[in-house]
Amino acid sequence: MTTGITMNRHFRSTQASLRRRSPMTDLLRGSLLLGLLAASALSFADAPVRVEPLFPEESQLRTTRFVTKLLTAYHYKHPPIDDELSRQIFDRFIDGLDPNRSYFLASDMENFEQYRVNLDDALLGADLRAPFTIFNRYQQRVQNRVAYSKALIDQEFDFTIDEEFVIDRTEEPWPATQDELNEIWRKRIKNDWLNLKLADKEAEDIHKTLYDRYDLLGKRMAQRDSEDVFNAFLNSFATAIEPHTAYLSPRTAENFRIRMSLSLEGIGAVLQRENDYTMIQRIVPGGPADLEGTLHAGDRILGVAQDDREMVDVIGWRLDDVVELIRGDKGTVVRLEILAADASIDSAGEIVAIMRNEVRLEEQAAQKSVIEFTANDANYKVGVIRVPAFYMDFAARQQHDPNYRSTTRDVRKLIAELEEEGVDGLVIDLRENSGGSLTEAMELTGLFIDQGPVVQVRTSDGRIKVERDPNPGVVYTGTMAVLVDRFSASASEIFAGAMQDYGRALIVGEPTFGKGTVQQLIDLDRLPTQSNSPMGQLKVTTAQFFRISGSSTQNKGVVPDIIFPTVIEGEEYGESALDNALPWAQVEPADYEASDRLQALLETATARHAERIAHDEDFLVLAEDLEYYEQNRDRTSISLLESKRQAERDELEARRARRNSLRTASAGGGGSGQTLASAGGAAEDANPTAEATGNAADLVLIDPETGAEVSGTRESELENDFVLDEAARVLGDLIDLLRRSAAVS
């Protein structure tokens, strides 16, 4: 997590007691307290820990009204706010709190049942008492479990008893009694202890590790505030309608903006939580902290102050709250009290002053590398462009900044650099790319085709608009492959689908995620209101997109021309695994001209690929992993008998050792013969390409709250990335076959 890219879903620190309360807020607090005291099933008589209940704020009631009206009016499905939707919201809210059924009792659920069909009325009336009542009981239950766990680790465990710990309780009944819940946690704690014991930890160290672990659980629970409850409830509402609709709190909206623009104003330090301390994980190259030179990885932040103001002690604070203090406008100064990485806890802190500036997040931009290998009696030099997201600085473009940042601009520059290096072909690596700007997906496609349709978009009224690449000419004309995986989604699927439909590139890898919907960002703070409290943004599904062939990527995704082995099953991860996803559909194909040049070579290229991976040690190990996964995929419990667990551990260690030895031998024996000739090289500028969709909202194809976020350049992975190596070799086969075909003709 960074001072610029914290995708944490928690929000402001708990300071409700310091805020001025309105009469409406006091009324809500009073009615909620009465509800808590009157509910016999929610009696705190058995609670060893006192927990302060949370209450909704008046600003959240206003936001609830806006969100409810906007979703019913603008969502693609135009959902009715009724009892059926209420049931789905209820289930999602409960599952979000206690998915493994390890905190709530059956009596809790019986009491909560009164809310199951009333949450629709609560939304329409902006009444948030139900979710807050449920959450307050939840935090009480969590603190009870923390106290129980701390007490239990003082006892001895008998690991000669053959008993099972159920690790997946999602389909189990709710615990009926406190004793039954205690038994679940006794086994959980025993399993935690056994894990550390099998890792050769001493009893004293195990005790301290587990105590600190459970203590941290309690502290993090105590740091939850009303924003956490509100965010969880509104997103339960949004996702009950459809999986990719979401409420973005002001903080989440800012993080999404940073992610799309690849820039922020701050100091450029990646932070992480280390017990009660905020620790510097690393320094962002080229940022203010890097240029200033006094901060180092491992340093701990004790306090934060703005300019010459009083230092604020941040020990024990939530990470996102510390990040918010450190961020600030360009040109302002932040002072940090730092405890050096090698200093003892009781050492005096050092004050460091850093002027904030723009931080460019180059590590999350498109990156290039080169893979060289010998095959088919020829030497090949394959260029690779890793595209982690379809990003664009919407605000900078709307302000007509000639240097605004975008994926297409960066890739255009990287292509020019790779062509100067004399590459024979190009692989676009879209693995783990969960999407981004719709405009960028179209513009990037335009670099490789000479005008024409790219994607078709159907709105809720049935109208279909064919989005086209309007720019004449092609930036790159060479042979191409596009590498995708199960985490490639949305905008990635638009690009890969268009490249496949045109026959412009061979698609290789795994079937993609299957997200075929378009979202619009609505800035709630631009709506007319009498309050200055920020409300955030709403991400609403407003359309469905279709390939130019007429097929939707919804649920089915993009199926590669050559499918690589995978351990990720579509029924377990992907759009089709979501219970309320929109169905697959089809429209008439657009008018476009496809090339069959690569398809004519597909049979031979597939045969070469199959022959190669049949003898490739990495893919053989992957096949073993797949077999092991299939054997254990339905396992829901684990033994607490030490001898049995030791045997399982020995088996896994043997598998791991064999895997490492095979891969070491493969690399040492020459393997594929590839070398990483160049890595990094993030582009910084190129030509304007994109268009914005207006001030109030922008079309996006990404989930800022759940989308895969790739940190770093993956340079270390590239050095032993056998999947990317195979994609390059498939491209080498295509180049070879095209050369042979040209020689014959």
C-alpha cells in the first residue's frame, strides 16, 4: 500500500465522539440504542469485552437517498427495490461480515431475520439502523472471540488426538450455542499452533506469535468506524443488483483516480502495517522521498505533522488514515517522526521534513522487455509489452493537458523503442489486467488496425452503437500474439476479442474472466446538495458490450486460439461463477474485414505447442499441480493429528523440492535459451489518442474495489516466466511458418 495507491476498503479513523452531532444523528443514536437494549437475542450478558456501538451519520442518510434513486434510474437492469432485492442485500451483508460462519450464533441470525425483507424499505427511507445493529453485534462477537483466543493459547494442546478442523464452514449451520462456537475456535487455535509447531517454532515463540495475531484482530476491529459499516451496506446493495456496480467512498474514489492516472501528490513511499507501526516498505523511484534521501525501507513512522503544526502520534492508527495524513498538495511540506529500521523501540525518533510533489507511478505503467531464443534453426528476438491496466488521466485530458498519461500513448512509445531494437514480433501481455478505460481499449486496438469497428455497445433501451477506431494508419504491422489469463477482464477482453476477430493477432493463454459490461462513474459530489460533506462516487453498469463478431464476452470470455494449461477453473473464478451476472447474449456482427492469415497456421502452431509443453519441465510440474488440486479441491477439513499433518507436510515439501530441482535443471541446461535483454523502460509520453465522456461521469471497465492490482515491474518474474516464454515461442512458430509460406509462394 502506498501514500498514493492505497486500495484499502476502510475509511476514516474512529473519531465520532469528537464530531459535532446534529439532532437527527442523536435521534438515530437513541433509537438504535433502544433497539439494542430491547433485543433479548442480542444480550451482551455473555460478553467479556465492552464494545462501543457505532451509529450512522446524517451525511450517510443523504448519500443513501441519492444512491438508491440513481441505481433505480440508471442501472442497465432498472432494478425494482423490493423484498427479493432485500433478501439478496441481507445475505450479501452477512456473508461479507462472517463468510465462514465463525462469529455469529444461530440466535443472532434468528434475531436478524426481521431485517431480511425490510432492507428495501430501509433504503427507500434512508434508515440505516438495521445494518448498524447487525454490525454492532458482529464487532461484539469478534471481540469475544479475541478474548477467548488469547485465554486459550495459555493451555496445552494434545496433538495425538485424531480430530478434524473444518476450514470451510460456508455451508455449515450457524453455531447453536456458545459452547459450540468455542469448540470451533478451539480447533482453529489448535490448528494455528500446529502450523507453527510444524514450522519448528518453539512454544514460547508460538505463544507470542498467536497472542499478537489475535490481539491485532481485536485492534483492527476496534478501529472500524461508521464509514466501514456504511460502505459495506451500500456495496451489498449495489452488488445485489449486479456484480460490477459499486459505491466508492471519497477515499476509494481518490484511490481509483490515482490508479487510472498513475500519478498522485505526496512523498512517494510504499507503506505497510507492522503490528502497531506504519512501516516504509520501499521508496518509489524518482519521488520526493527518493530525491530527499532520508527515508529508507524498514523505517517506522511514529508521527505526522503538516508544515509547522503539532505532530500527530500515529502509532496504532489504521494504515489508510496514516496515508491520508501524509498525502497532500504539491508544494506543501509534511513532517514525519521516524524511527530508523535498525533502532530499538525505545529510541528517540528523528524528524524528517519532505516537500510533497507529483509522484509518477511508473511501475504500474506499461513496460517492455525482450526475450531472445533459438528455435526452428533460427534466432528470434521477441518484444513483450506488459499492460497491467487500461489507464488514462481523465482529469488531465479534460483540462487539455497535452502530456496527459494513457495506456495507448505509453504503448505507442514502447513499440517505437522495440522496433529500434529490431524485434521480430510482439507479445502484448494482458495477464492480470482487470480492465480500465473503454476509450483506451478502443484506442490501443487502433494502433494495430487501420480504422474500423472495435466494439459494439448496447444500452438498456436496446440501442447499439458501434465504437470505431477513427485513426487511419497502423503503428505496428508485425506478427503479434496476445497473452491472457483468467484475470484478464473487461477492457482486456475488448482488445483481445477485436484482435482475434480481425485475425490481427493469435490469442494464447487461458480463457478470460468474462466481464462484458460497461460502467459509468457518477460523481455524487456534483449533485445539488446543501451539505459540504463529500459523498464519493457511484459506479453503475449502464451498458453491455459485444465483439464486432456479434458475440458477447459476458460469462464466456475470450477463448484463446491456443489454450495453455491452468489450475484456475472457470466455474470457480470468473463472471460465470457470479450468481447474479448478466446472461450471455448476441447481436448482429458489425461490418469489418478479417484476415485468415494466422488462422491458416493455427493447426501447425498448436501441434508444435503441444509437443513442446509435453516435454517442458515447467508445464509438467503445472500438470502435477493441477492433478493435486483436483484431488484436494473439495476438501473442507484438515486433520489436527500431528503425525498425519507432518506426513502431509513432508509430501508437500518433497513436491516443492522436486519442482525446484526440475526448474533449476531446466534453466541450467539451457531450457528455452531466453535472456532478458531489457526490462523496464516505462513510456512517459506519446501522441494524443483518447476522448473523455463528459464532466459528470466517465465510462470504465474495471472494478476499483476488487480488480487485480499489479505492483512492480514483474522483472523478477520475467526471468523465470515459463508461460510468457511459451507465448514467445508460439509467436516464433508463427513467424517461422509465415516465412516458410512466403518462401514457397
